[in-house]
Amino acid sequence: MSSPESPDLAALLTIADLERAAAAALSPMALRYYRSGADAEHTLLENQAAFARWVLYYRVLVDVSTRDLSTTVLGTRVAAPILIAPTAYHRLAHPDGEVGTARAAAAAGLIYVMSTLATTTIEDIAAATPGAPRWFQLYVHKDAGLTRALVARAAAAGHSAIVVTVDTPLLGRRIGDERHGFALPDGLSMVNLLGDATPRSGSALAAYVAERHEPALTWKHIEHLRASTALPIVLKGIVRADDARRAADVGVAAIIVSNHGGRQLDHAPATIDAQPAVAEAVAGRCEVLMDGGVRWGTDILKALALGARAVLLGRPILWGLAAGGQPGVTRALDILTTELSRAMALAGCANVHDITRDLVREAPHR
């Protein structure tokens, strides 16, 4: 029989099933950390609920006997329009940690986006996934030397893009973490910053960000970063059309429509609602990706129809990792790619190029 420590992954049929298995495996502190959103968690909940406001107007009498989910993201061929979003502290979820996540992504033919706040070094992840496509997520620090060093290490380790998170001049308040005292267990730290010297408690982590992240981050920083590296720059955290146009103007390669999983500014728009205006604003001058609230294959179908080239998965990957390590991440990816393939068939789409804007409309008011 399976147990919370080793569930029968094949019996877990949805991302919600994986979340329940993860909840049984994680410590209460870790579960609160991964689940939490900012303040009243309105945006956290809206990220998922908003998908129901978009309805699929499917086509019929289309040959969908075979489906091709593959596409390209910044020129890299991927097996499906899915990337692994940068999320912190994977070894808090499971000993396989970031290495397990990166290996699962590589085996699936997908791009893994590594977090600055990983609990595994840039170099160890690169060694574990030689030749696999990887991007590096960057927080810009007040210490310009540290920022440059992180970019240089990422480039040397074979990462092919830098994802700059732009919605975190300071940390949003996660009340549950403050109330219950989130802390990294002994042996875990943000090893790519200061090794074992990085703080572990919730209050100390917030103070660390306040002290070291660059709250004066502006477009000039982005222009300077773009000029200082040959790697393409991706901006993560865009929800406004004017910011999207400005990003395209300064030459970024892609933007990620994101509200940080509802963990920064509460009452920010759900990302699926923000995405159409952003995609229209850039008009193909840079690629548009999105994250936030994706739990079903139909969610991915709607995001692509509304202008995303691909989606990024955050919590679904963490639930898979917590439920079963690297095989659990593989199971999460299998669930969503299978659901997407089925949804494409039922919507009359044989490949991702068939997923066009006319497939989705806002739900009529009831």
C-alpha cells in the first residue's frame, strides 16, 4: 500500500490530487510557505478562479487523430508549451530538490527556470542536467558585484536566458509565515548567495531582502543588464500594457505576465485577465509567457489562445516534488501535458498553431 511518504503516483489523476499528497508529506510550516499568498490572499485565489471566466468555443470536424504539442520558446524547441517556473527552496519539499526538478524537466524536453533562492548551487544543477535547456531567474541586488557574479555564473553554467523578477522591490507580507514563524531547516540555505551564512527565519529572510534587494530597480537597470550580457533578458512580473510596451522598447526577449503567484501585491489582477492586453500591446515584438493559477490542461489552452507562447508552472511542480520527488514532478508534467493534448483534440486543434484567439471568449454574465 502507498503511504504519504510514497504515494501511488499513477493513482493521482489531477494536480489537486498531487496537492493533497504533498500536504500529507510536507511539514505544516513548509506547506504554509508554499501555499501562502499576500495579505488576504485575494489575488492568490483569483489566479485560479479567473480561468472560469473564459469559455472555450471549440471547433468540430477537424482531424485531430494526432496532436503535436511542441513549440519553440526563445528559439529553443520544447516538447510542450510549458516551462518550470522559478520557485524557492525545493529541498524544503523533498531531498531531490532542484536537481530532481531540473532532471524531470530535462527528461520531458522542457525548460527549467532556476531560482536565485535555490537550495542547490547553479553549478550542481548544471552538472546534473548537461545539455538541457535552463534559464536563470535573477533578483537584482544593491550589490552590483553580486548581481554581475550571478549572471556570470549562470552563463558559465550554460543557462540560456536571464529572467529578471521585477515585481519584488520588497517582499509582500505572507501573514501565515509571520504568524507561525517560517524558517529554513538546518542544512538548507540560499547557497547561491552567501552559502550557509544566509538567514533561515521568516523575519530574517524579509530583512535580508529589504537590506540586499534593489528597491530602486528601474528601466535603466534593465537597459544596463541587457547591455552587459549576451544572454536574452526576460522580465517576470508584468501585468500592464504600458509596461509591456516599454519592455519591448528596451529590447527584452520575452515578458512573463505574472503577479508572483499572488504573493506580492494583493488585489493585483489575475494573470489570465491581464494577459490579453499585454499580448496586444507588444504585438509580437517580444514573446509573451504567463504564470499563475494554471492547474488544468484547459487553463494552458486558454492562456495560449489569449496570446501566451507558453505557461510556467510553479506550485503544481512543488506539489509533485513534495509528493514523490523527481518522479512526482514527472507525474505533474504528465498530467498537464495529457490534459492539454485531450483539450486540444476536443477543441479542434491538431497543434499549438491552431490555438487561436477565436477559441476563447469571456463568459456571459449570469
